Amino acid sequence: MNSTRIVLDTNIIISALLFGGKPREILKLVISKRLIAITSPPLLAELLDVLAKKFSFPKKALKLVEAKLKKSFKIVYPIKIINVLHSPDDRVLEATVEGNCDYIITGEKELLELAIFQDMTIIDAYQFLNLF
């Protein structure tokens, strides 16, 4: 059991589900409880929204994804509002702070450019797996 706490950005979860590769390796580590993944209601809602609208996931598949994530991820309810990036990526930072995470794993350029936020490292899936 590892105590490394991470937030997987929506783009990483979508990549894991649809394309495999490094993001899927990380998701498997979460499901096998080797990593503690944190999410929040706004991040879950964003994921399900993108899967439905951009990738035409049927309702049944969305419910399955949601159930699996709720089982594998720890859900936090951020109370502190963060406006560093002035974009939806601030919700990622909020979940990371609330969940006391070590890493944000993302493919989002704006987040990656931050590199560190309040002692939390922001890296892509490849970099994370090289560290882990």
C-alpha cells in the first residue's frame, strides 16, 4: 500500500479509458490501491460531461465509469476557492489542496507550466511513472 496521493486531471482519465498507454498504467495503480487518487464532485461532473458530449458515451457506460471511479477514488469536497489560473483547471487545484495531494498528473499545458503549487508537483503521466 502506497500513501502517494494524486489528482488525475480529466484529460488523463479520458486517455486512460480510451487510449491506454501511461495514463492507463496509472489508473491501474489507483484501482489496485497502490496509489491514492483524489477527485471532487466538479471534477467528476466535468469527466462525465466530456465523455457524454465529446465521446458520445451512452448513459449506461457513464454510470459504469462513475461507479468505478467512486469506488476507486477518494472524493473530497473543496471548501477553499482557488483562482490562480482563472479557468476550470482551478477546480483541479482545489481538489489537490483539499485532498492534501503530492502530485497532479495532467496533460494540460496551463497546469504543467505551473510545475509546483503549494508543495505539490504538477507533471505528466510519463514523468510520474518514471518517478513512481
